[in-house]
Amino acid sequence: MPTNTSPFDTLVSMLRTRAATQPDAQAAAFLDDERDAVERLTYAGLDSKARAIGAALREAGAAGERVLLLYAPGLEFVAAFFGCLYAGAVAVPAYPPRPRSLGRLRAMVDDARPVVILSTTDVQSLVVDSLAEEPAIAALPWVISDTLDAAALAQQWTEPDLRAGDLAFLQYTSGSTATPRGVMVSHRNLLANSALIQTAFGMTPDSIGLSWLPLYHDMGLIGGILQPIYTGFPLMLMSPLTFLQRPYRWLEAISRTGATASGGPNFAYDLAIRKVTPEQRAHLDLSSWRVAFSGAEPVRAETIRRFTEAFAPCGFRPEAWYPCYGLAEATLFVTGGPAGRGARFFNVSAAALEQGRVEPASDGEGSRTLVACGRQWPDQRVLIVDGETLKPKAQREVGEIWVTGSSVAEGYWGRAAESAEIFHAQPAGTGDGATYLRTGDLGFFEGEDLFIAGRRWRRAMSRCAKTARPRSRWRWARKNG
């Protein structure tokens, strides 16, 4: 199997290279509710901020340790994430807690055992009182990134001794049905997955990304922030609340900036269909949109049809659709594309699928239209495996989706037994000696395309094309925005 061909060794060398070769190029911009870019960062500016934060974290004793990131959406988060890496620390991104989410943050802190909280003045003032009631969190020191003497600290920074296999961050799963688990994601995993996304999505330095997705979520962080820097194209960021409160702002931003790549869960497209008025559509030009990716929950054929019909007059092309599948345990991306192909559908017998069989639907019988989640790409192999016999299955046979490759993460933080079971499974009869990630998702191959058919386990694993009964769009929004 081909190995990752990334030109970078670590994410630190990635950003340092961009800062050296494209210092004045825009790395990212943050768009406010009034549609203006209120803040921009060049690669040189992002590198300088990251060096300052990295030096401050090393002074705080965080090198080689975990650092809890509490940030509102914005460029400060981007600098803080890289600042952790520049310190040789392991980032633990988390959304600033509200009363109903304090339990999740408590579980993350108990599990990750960070040595410091990295945040801003505004966030600290908002959460410090509620965190005072949590002894394990209240005892942690704070590093406030927006009060640092950035110029002086940036000069004091020295590059950490990092290797590709070192951990970059812990991606905590949703914890909706179990205690949140910290997926151990290395620099190698992130660079390998970024190379896959670049190839599969057809990204180039001429691309323009736009994301409203939560920055502590794997899709928002890896696909939204790291991929643009990896490939070298500009990124526009929006707050998730900006989109949720008025979905038109998302599409208007694509129209105004000429963004070529943007997307989100299926509910985002449903929300746009419902909330964007005909009068608003008349002002949109979506002809620049080349990759409209859909993931993080089941991709619905009806949503694709209705969105295409609603926004085709705005220049949206059906070939822009990019349904994809992945999960945090495989860093992010597993299957999708190729870009420009659009969505593919397969009408199957609903009754047969309920019994684990794939049969094309006949006239007059109940059918279910499935959306293809694309194909596997080099450096990653996907098998459909019988969950009982562990033998690989053939085309049009439903089984558990297993994945191997450089993007598969190291395991769950502090959970050796569970990691061995989930991340190092071996199928029977292949003879290749490779170990696989058991996703718990059910699917099948039709030709080269992967179709998602259901869910085998009831454990909480974050998926790019979730297959359990979908959470409502508002529940997803509350948990992630």
C-alpha cells in the first residue's frame, strides 16, 4: 500500500514552510455577522503568534503535556492550536462550557489531565466562575494568549524536537452515549489525511475555503483549518452561530468570496432550503462552489435533490456535490469523490437491507435510496468484514467497515485494552498482516463506491457519515455550535 507522500514532517514544519515561502499570503480571515473580514492572518503573522504562544506554554511547563484550549470561534483559536504544537505540547480543543456542557468538560479534564488552560481574556471572564466549582479544573493555571508580549516571546521561541509519530492533539468524541474518549491523533496522521483530502477533493493553491463548522470538531479543525494551510490556499472562517441564526449568511459568504470548497452535515443543507428565501436567492452567485461536501450525519438523497433544485438558479451545479465518509478515529476522511462527479444513488429494497442483504428495489416494493460515500484512496484500504467470522465480504454484501492506513489514529488516550480491540483488529484469511480500525459502521461496496447501511455497535464514535438514527439538526447544533 502506498505511504503518505506529504512534503512536511510535522505540522510545525508545515506552517514554518508557509511562513518562509508565502509570508504575506493570507492564511485565514474571520467574517463577522455584518459580512466584513474583521481580522486577517498572513502565514508570517500566524507563525509569529504561534511562536509567542509556544514560548509562553514552554515557560508554563507545558512541553510534552496536554493543554486545554478554551476559545470562541476565531483566529485566536487557530494561533492557539499551532502554539500548542510549537511548544511540543498536545492540544485538547474544547468549546467554552455552558452549564449543560460542564459535565463533558469535566470528563475531558479527568481523562486528559491537562497541565494548563490556554484561552483569551473574554472567555476566561465568562467561564471562570462556573469552573470554580470544579476543583480539578479550577486548580489549573491559565495562559491568556491575547495578553502575551507577542513580539518578545516570538523571539524567545526555539523549535521543539518533534517527530512525525508524536501526538498533535486529542480529538474527543461526542460522549453522547458514553464517557468522551480522546482519540490520539499524531502529526503523521494529520499530514497523511491532509494529503488524502487534497487529492480526493482536488484542492490546489487556487482553491478558497469557507467554514462555519466548530473548530474543536474534527471536520472543522482538520478539514476547515489544516487542509487550507497544508495545500496553501486562503480560508474564510465564520462562527457556527452566524450560520445557525441565519443560514443565508453561509451562502452569501460563498457568493461574495468566491469560495470553492465548503460544506457541513446534511442538516445544514436542509436548513438552507427552509430558511433562505426566494428573494435572498436572487442575490446569490454560487457558481464558484466546486466542492459541496456533506458529512457528519447521514447524507440524504432527498436533501441533495431539493437543494439542487432550489439553488441551481443561483449557479449551483449538481456535480459539486461531495458526499463523504470518515470518522475521528481515522483522523477525518476515509472515502469520497472524486471531485466533480456529483452524487451517486442506489435504490435498494428496504426490507432486504433490514436483513443485511443488498437487493436492487423492484417496482412496487418499498425502497430506500442510498447515497454513495465515494471510493477509497491510496494510502488507505477499506474492507467490509463479517462481524462474527471476521472474514472479508464480497460486493453487495453488508458488513462492518474496517479501515487501515496512515490516517488511522494511535488509539484512545489511556485506554489500552479498548484501543487494541478497536484499532488493531485483524481480518481472517487476508494474510497481509495489517491491522485495521473497526469503525462499528455497516456498509457495502457497489463497484468502487462505499454505501453506508447502518450501525453495528451502540458505542459513541464520531463519524463523518453517521449511520445510527440521526440526531435532530438542533441537537447537533447545540452540541457543536
